[in-house]
Amino acid sequence: MIFKRPPILKPGDKVAIISPSSGLSHVFPWVYEQGFHRIKEVFGLDPVEFPTARQTPDYLSKNPQARAEDINAAFSDPSIKAIIATIGGTDQIRILPFLNKEVISANPKIFMGYSDCTNLHLFLWNLGIVSYYGGSVMTQFAMGGGMHEYTINSIKKALFTTLVGEIFPAPEWSDADLDWGDPQNLNKKRPMYPSEGWQWYNNQNGIVQGQLWGGCLEVLDLHLSVKRYLPNFDRLDDMILFVETSEEMPSEGFVYRFFAALAELGIIKKFKAILMAYPKAQFCSTRPPEGREAFIVNQQNAVKNALRDYNSNIPVVFNMNFGHTDPQIIIPNGGIASIDFERKSIIFN
């Protein structure tokens, strides 16, 4: 399938700032404003607040149509060249019935966000529009102590170039959080951990190439339940699945059942490979019962066990830098990934 790649940006372009999920920008305005200003200062863009950008959590919860109207308006406005979400949430699926397929399809633009924004990424994928998984205003743009250079470079490639090119493991990573309730944390860097590099499982010979499809595992699991916004399964032939997990820290049993469901539905055999991010293994003061290190290992083992139980030798690349950990590589959802198993390299086109 041929996907539409949205036009790239140039300095000074206007980008819409929307809240398609939760209203945390209203709760923590100092975090939001730091991210908002960095869009201008670091990337030279002109962020434009749309009506939902600073709305309260209560208003956004009660008005899914208003959130959708911001998206429709941003796609239809010729002065807006890209759209960036403030943050994720839990109920973005409720806005999908109000989105205007005709308007969005006729005006492909860069959309950037992740987590609950998996819903909008799925919607755009079904329309054949490449979108960019990662980079929310209140997380990556507002990063305490300054944005990660790895993230900056990845966002710049997504926004300003036609080819992402070869990607590499980040030298360090973090899943730690600093309390947003304390504005002083805006200037503090979170603790980082040395990277172990990518881990290659079910390694193969040669090069595998396919279009990218995926997102946050918990949101994808919801869509497997409702089966309203998934693509026709035949469209997933020869795709490459990318998956990451959120601060909900799903158990190894939950992760196993997700991949088992893909196998039972006949979907897992359609993918050429799987890209798995480092899982977020702590959230503020919350830790998994088994501890961070064991949680990470258990999640990887859940994937391996599900594939083994369903006699699948699909290759998996673990420990990738996208999703709910930092720094981030921005995933071109609907773009092409080339995986060279001999060189241990990955290229996004």
C-alpha cells in the first residue's frame, strides 16, 4: 500500500497544539509552557494553541467531540503545517467517531504524539497517512533540565527531512519521573541508566523490509477488543510491528495474552519483525512488585514465550528507544523500516 507522506516543515511554520486526550496542561501549566516555548526556541516553529490545548480534564472528558473538532480544524486550516499533542491519556478512542475522514485524508499533515495518541495514529494509518509516534509537548519537549540531544535530532529528522535514515541505540536511557507538581523540577535532569544496546531475538540472515504499524500495547489491546478501528487484517501482510508499554506497567501475563491474541487471530504471522521498546518500569513512586530489572526481563520473556508457544520464529529487536522512556526515536508510523540482521542495523525511510 502506498502511504501519503505529509509535507515537511520549514522554520517559522505554524503547528497546532491540541489536547486530544487528557487535560494535564491545565493542571501543570508550567510544564506545558516549557514545552510550548521549546517548540519555538529549539525548532524555530510557531506553535498555535487550539481551543482544547489548556482545557480542564473535566471539560475534555465530557466533550470528546470538542477534541475531535480541534483535530478536524487543524487538518483543514491551510496555515497549519503540523499538529502536536500536549500529552496522552486514557480515552482518546472516544473522539474517533467525530473525526472527518474526508477533510483529514485530503490534507495530510505531520501528526506527532504517542501513548493514548495510538488511537489517532491508527486512524491516520487506516487513511494511508504517515504519522510520527513520539514527541509530546509536556514530555519530550518539556524535558526537565533540557531536551535530550538524541530526541532533538530525531524530532528534527521527522519534521524537517524526507528521510529519517539509519537509527542507533541511545547511549543512555531513563524511565524515571520528576514530580510535575514542583516547578523547580523543570530545571532538573532525571537519573539516567547506561544502555545495554538493542537485543536481537530469533535473528535471521539478510534484510527484512516492511511498513511500520503499531503503538502503545495497552491501546492496541483495547482495539483488539472492540475491533472497530483496526485495519483489515489483510492490510497487515508483511508489516513490521512496533510496540511499547506505558506507565500502567502491564504484567507479564497481560503482555503474553496480547501476543497470544495476535497469534490466535492469525495476525502475528503476518508481520516480518517486531520492534519492542524498553518498557517503563517505574512511575513516580510506583514500582512493579518484582522490581525494575526483573520487570524488564519478565516482559521480554513474555513476548518470547508467546512466540514459542505459537511456533513463531518472527525476529524481535528489544530495548529500543521509543514510547514511554527517554530519549526517544520518533517512529514513522506507516513508513518503511529496513532491518539488516547481519549488520544489526535499522533504517527508517
